[in-house]
Amino acid sequence: MKGLPVTIYTRAGERASEQAKEYLTQRGVVCAERSLTHDVTMPGYLRKLTGQTRTPTVFVGDEWVAGFDPPRIDELLRQAAPPAGPGQGRTGQFPAHKS
């Protein structure tokens, strides 16, 4: 995926963090990972950015979602996707999450 940068803040061994990473990978999203477990400065940094330290926290550009929330992640990815070429819908690259 090209567009805005994607960063995921995680905790080691946390199921929701693993689910969110897998979800992004399945959608072809390349993202940077920041571990709150392995870097003692990350909890404070994330709190400064968002006012909370819940993981996973997924940033797409300056927008973020805390927790594993596939519909909201998809919404952020759709908004961040570059405009499609003629005859292609902008949201076609990231279909809505199906429960």
C-alpha cells in the first residue's frame, strides 16, 4: 500500500497486537512497529501522542485507533489511500471489514 505512513504500537505476547499486525499484513500494508514491551520510552511517547497507552494503537498518518478495530482501521486506510486511476474507485483497494 502506498499513501500515508502506517505505524503500529504493540505489546509482546498480546493477542490483539498480533491480530492487528496480521490484519495489516493480509491487506498488504507495510508498517513500522514500535514495541511498548521492548522500549521503555514507548509508553510515555504513546501517551504524549494520544493520551493513552492501549495497544495495539495503529497510526495512519496522523490519525489513530486504539485497540484491534478492523472497521476503523479499514476506514483510516481508505482515507489514506492515494486516488485511484480513471475508472477505479478510491475505496476499492480496501474493502469494508466483514464480521
